[in-house]
Amino acid sequence: MDATPPLVRWLAQHAGLDDAWLGDRLGGGNSNVTQLIHHRGGRAVLRRPPDHAISASAASGIRREYQMLAAVHGHAPVPRPLAFCDDASLLGVVFAVIEHVDGVAISTALPPAYPAGATTLDTIGNELVDALATVHTLDWQTLGVEPPSAPQDYVAKQIRRWLAARAADSVRELPLISEVAHWLESHLPPPPPAVMHGDYHLDNTLFRRDAPRLTTVIDWELSTVGNPYADVALMLAFWGRRPVDPPGFSFVQKVSRDVADCVDRDALARRWSRRTGLPLDDFEVYRVFALWRLASIVEGAYVQFRRGAVADDYSRRLEHDVPALLEEAARVARIGTGA
């Protein structure tokens, strides 16, 4: 009788990982859980839904991530997908097995091997923009990426979705959610559909440990065919100086605020525009959208916190972070200034 645990057998048969066992978690919380897999040939990564998902559709993000990686691997800097499992009996949830790529995630401080100063931050900013431009210029139809209905309406659909979600499930008054949403609805420009990451910023990339060179883009659970401006606007909204102090999610790309005279948001936007061929008309609208959308999504975690479903530091900090993100969006949009 075979006494090998079912997960170990599955990993050998479907992912080609012999003598595998699960190691430490590399991430969790309200993002998909990332857990190391050790096996005879080295390491891989297991991706599964979070323990306390904000959205009931979180599990579908695992499938979405795997399918997008399968389509764009070899064409953009992403890890190779190895196997997908929709048999929840193995772990209690669906999961994907992804190539392990060595690297460092940068957030609040530069890696020890990196030279301090603006030149290093310039390189990091350019690497981020160039990788995203590569993604945005992929021919999603040739790659066989299945688009959602009306991908050109990505921003409008996101506004309707998260406005309705917050109206249906709230624990505090946040009038800027509806005020900024209505401003966005009256300022939406027509976008060209493209492959988009959906949550692009420095924390969702890995860089070499010895030099500021991007190795891979990770965390593709929100990817789709949609609006490329929404992608780059999120990354740039968190880059450099921000109009609210302390800003919401102050840890995201904090390194770009700690170094004086590094490449600024506008220069990086122009670099992205040159590499994609997309104009920067109405770009600030997307910066507003990026901040508003993030605030509207993560307010769901604060709802869970207030109701006692979770008690982690991330959710606790949302008491400040969500209103700060909304205030920043309102300032960029000049809501309440008479402009």
C-alpha cells in the first residue's frame, strides 16, 4: 500500500517535483498565500487563496494568475507556471505551483548590496517602467489570453463593482468613496485594451540581490485584459512625494520617498509612454482611479477587522490608510477646491 501523502504524489505526477514537502510561507494576509516547496531538484512556490479572503472570488484569482503566467511566460519577466490543481481535497483550496525565482522584494529599504543614492533609485524606477511596458505591448490576442467582456470598460466596471461593494458592506462613513467615484465617471477617457497586471508596484516584483536589476514580476491574481493606464498609474501613485502625510500604505515604495533627487513620477510616465506608444493625456485621472480603487478594495479588510473576523496589524492600519488614500485621490482630482 502506498503511504505517500496525496499532496506529495500529486506534486510528483503533475508538477514533476519529486520528494516534495511544504516549507515556510513567504506571504499571506489579504494577498494570496505564497509558500515554499522543497523538492529533490530545488525549490518551487505554492500559491493558494488567503486565509481570510476579502472577496468570495479570491480563489478564482489563483486560476487567473496561472492562466496569465502560462500565456505571457517567455514574453515578459514572469515566473514559469508548473501545475494547477482544482482538487480542493488536497489542501482544502485550489492552488498553483509556480517556479521559484531567487530575488529580493524591495519596500522600505534598499538591499545591503545596492549603492545608496539617487542613481540606484533611478535604475529601479526605470526597471519597473520597462518591465510594465513590456507587458502592456504584448499582443494578448496572439498569446491566447481570454479577455473579459468589454475589456475597454475595465475602469468603469471596477468603479461600479467596488462602489456597490462598499455601499452594501460598510462600518464607517467614507463620503469620498462616492464623491471620487462620481468624479471619475465624468472624466473617463476611452482606453485601448492590453494585458495588465492589476496590482503593479515595487513590492510585487523581485530584483537581483547584488544589483538593481528586475528579475521577475510576481502576484498576478488580479491580471486581466484591461486598461494599461490603470497599471502604470498605481505604480506611479506610490512613487516619490505624495500629497498626504503620512500617506496611506506608507510602506509601499517607501524607498522612492527617502532619496532626494531621484527620478520623478512625470519622468517615469514619459518613459512608459515612449516605450508603449501610448499618450499621457488624462493620465492624472488614472492616478485618481488607482488610489480610489485600492482604498475601496482594502476597506473590505477593515470591515472584517471591525467585525472581529481578523485581528492583524495590516487590517488595523487600514483605519488610517483607507481615508488617507481617499484624501490623496481627492487632492489629485482637486475635489473640493473649486477646480
